[in-house]
Amino acid sequence: MHNNETHPTAEGLFEVASKRMPGISLRTVYQTLDELSEMGEIQLMHCDGGAVRFDPNVDEHHHAVCAETGELFDVYVDNIDSLRAQLPAGFVVQNVSIVFHGRLANSASGVSRTSRSNTTKSPARQQTVRAKSTKRAPRRTSRGSNT
């Protein structure tokens, strides 16, 4: 799942894994994903009542979903700490997860995920992409806690 930006389901991962490892069971895939989640290596994503999706990006980020294609994208929100919500009395926030719903302007034209710019990558990943393109080492930045 390393560098997988598709937010796959367990069934999707099983399909890929079974081609590489005939005989692997769906149960093994689920158990492995559960263990990776418990170790903090991946995040589980519950989106709109559909199948659970798995996200190897454990940076603090949110998501956008294209209503036309169903694609999920990582989104980085600036100044999230400054959001103010009117919550019920006594409600304690444990986690904030924002999902933007909409349509890609070019989703009907068949633009693939690989042809997108790096605007949805984390600042650290954008620096890595820029560094690779200029053959310099990426500058390291510190990240806040995960959500």
C-alpha cells in the first residue's frame, strides 16, 4: 500500500494480492489491514456508508470525494485549529474529519489520477517531488499529531 493514493477497499486489495499470491484469503487481507491500522501504519476511512477504505497516508489530512467517479483525494486544510463549531453542551471533540463532496471539473474527460498536479500532496511530499525533479535532497519538515 506504500504510496497508494487510491484509498482502496479490502476487496480491491484482495483482488491485487490474489494475482500475486494465489491462495491468499480475504480474511488474511482483512487481518493484515487491521494490524496495520492498530500499528498506526494506515488509517481506516468510513465515507458515506460505503465500504471501509484504507489510507496509507497517516499525515494529518482530510478528503475530497468526486460524486461522478467516486475517487477519493487527500486534502490538506490550512488553519484547521481556528475552526469554530457550535457543538452540543458537554460534547468533547476527539477527532476532526472533513470530507469535501463535489465533482472534478475534468472528471468526465477521463483525466487520470497520474496526470494531476501535486496540489493534493502534503507539503512534505510536495518538497520531495520538487527535490526529485531538481535532484536535490528534500527538506524535512515536522508534522503535527495524526487525526
